[in-house]
Amino acid sequence: MKVAIMGAGLSGLSCAKYLEDHNIEPVIFEKRERVGERFPNMEAIIQLVHRPLKDPLIYINKKYNINLVPAGIVHTIEIHSPNHKAVFTGYNLGYTSIRGHDDRSWERQLARQVRAKIHFNSKVTWQELEKDFDRIIIATGDPTISRELKVWNTDTEAFLKGCIVKGRFDTGVSKIWINTRLSKNCMVYFAPFDENEASYCTVAMPSSPEELDVLWSRTIEELGFEPVPQTEFKLEEYKLGRVTTRQIGKILLAGAAGGFVLPFMGFGQIPSILSGVHAAESIITGKDYNKLTSWFEKHYMNSLLLRKYVNNLDNEGMDRLVSFLNLPMVSNLAANTNLPIIGMTAKAVCYRNLIKSRMLQKD
């Protein structure tokens, strides 16, 4: 079996690792000059998002022999609205992961576990690979090829701008701000690389790149941090969406190319890794790739419902939401149980919207 992997990111390298563990040597093509995101930043893996998995990192490490080491274990999550703050605390609420060119990044960790040569600066196309390979994994980190194949539907687009800061930080504390003045219906997040470096990032849905620059300037001013020179990064029109199928003939779509990024808060590391593993499993066993990844559909739709709900909130609504999250019963359920809070909240939003719709019809 000849397998080509386009993309040396989380999904592509996870696929390669699992294939190699089962005696299939893939050929990996990467369009950039090295492994890692275009810019260094921090991301969080929050246990709450991945329920009913109790600990998604332990799950993928043990079940699939992947061996990823997080930057830190999150014990506190702060969520700020303009006038309120909710604090979740627990022994292990999740993890922080380094992305990008840092030697500690998850992409670099995975690359060290893969034997196959990575062909960097590759300009090869999937059409060219179809001639020589039995299976092609599209793990390019974006939906460009999925759109070419006419299986992609965009649900929303996000813009990101962020930086690295210096200071003294607790590696177990992550922070989120939901404030339309700073992020326009999305969020600003903070996570530390280590005790001396951290990352701030504005994730927004502005009308233009120029508006993103305005939001970022406000974020710096209102949160009072100073970017390290030459560390600012920017990503425009990052598309989040779904595919109608994740396999087209010999082509399998993984990671962001397969729609494995949750639209509510952009969580995608664990789904992307699992998508790469399941693509490899499909190749090894002959099982249907769409069926192997069907578990993700419910998570995605719940996340999309919450994204649409938050898009309609003004800052007063953000304050009400954070006040609700700070209720002891709610914060305890979210932090210290394994209940599927995201799904439960999405169902509550659906029920609320249904009641509201019926009331409007009566009027």
C-alpha cells in the first residue's frame, strides 16, 4: 500500500505515526520549509470540550501510542466579560500546548516520532499524487483542496492576531475575555508557554483586516500588556466548516481540511489528531473513514449552535452569561464532573430558541 500525506501538521503526522506502527511507510509532503505553524502561539485542550472522554490527552497517548507532552496542566480557567468574571478551578481542567516552530510544540514532538522523510518546500498537487499512490491523506491545515473537490461548506470565518509577552506566569492558569469591544463576538485568550513567556491572541469575526487591527489595539490597551518585538502574528479569514464526505475515492480529508475544528471556540487539536489516526486506521483495516469519524458530527453541531448563540449576544448578554457560569453549581459541574456540559448547553439553547420562535408566532 503506497500512502502519501500532504501536510506535516498534527493530523498528517499522527496519521504517519499510526501507519508506521502498523508497518506502512508513508511519504510526507509539506509546503513549508519546516514542521510547525506559521507562528508560535499557545492553545488549550479543555477537558470539558471533549467529554465524554475523561482525559483526551491520556486517551490518545495510551490508545494510539502517540506520546505528546503538554506545556502545562490547567488548574484554573478565568472567563471575563466587560463587568463580570467566572473562575473554574480543579486538579486537571485540561492542558496547554505549544504550537509552531518551538521545539516543544506538538508538531515538533510528533515529527520526532515519525521515521518517514518529510519532503519540505513541496509544490506537489493531489492530482499528481493520484497517479502514484493508493491513498492520499489531505492534512494541509486548510480547506483549499476540500473546496476544489466541492465537498466543503463554510459555517464561519475567524481572524486572529496575537503576540508573545514576557513576565512571571502560573503555567496552570488560562484566561478568556468575551467582550465585543475587543473581539467582536469571539474571544481574547491568554495561555503561558512557561513561567516567563505567554501568548495573547484576539480571535474575532470582523468585517475587515483593518477592523481586526483596531480590535487588537484595544486589546493591548485595555488588558495592559506589551508585545515582545517581532512576535506579533496575524491570520485572516480562517474558515471553519463541514464537508459532505471525508473520503473521495482514494483521497481522505483530515484535520482542518476535513472540518475537524470546532466553531464555538476553535478547538481542533484533539479532533485533528484523532482524524489522522482514523484515516490511518481506515487504510490499515479497510473500515469506512466516514463511519470511523462520525463521532465528531454531534460535537461539531453542538459547537456550531453555541457559536450562533454567542454571535447574537451584546456585552450585556456576555455579562449575563459569565454571571451564570460563575454560579457555584454551574462552575462545579463544568470543572469537576464528566457531564457533557457543551451538549447540554446546546440543547438548552435549542429549546430556548424553539420557545422564543413559538412565542413570536403567537404574537
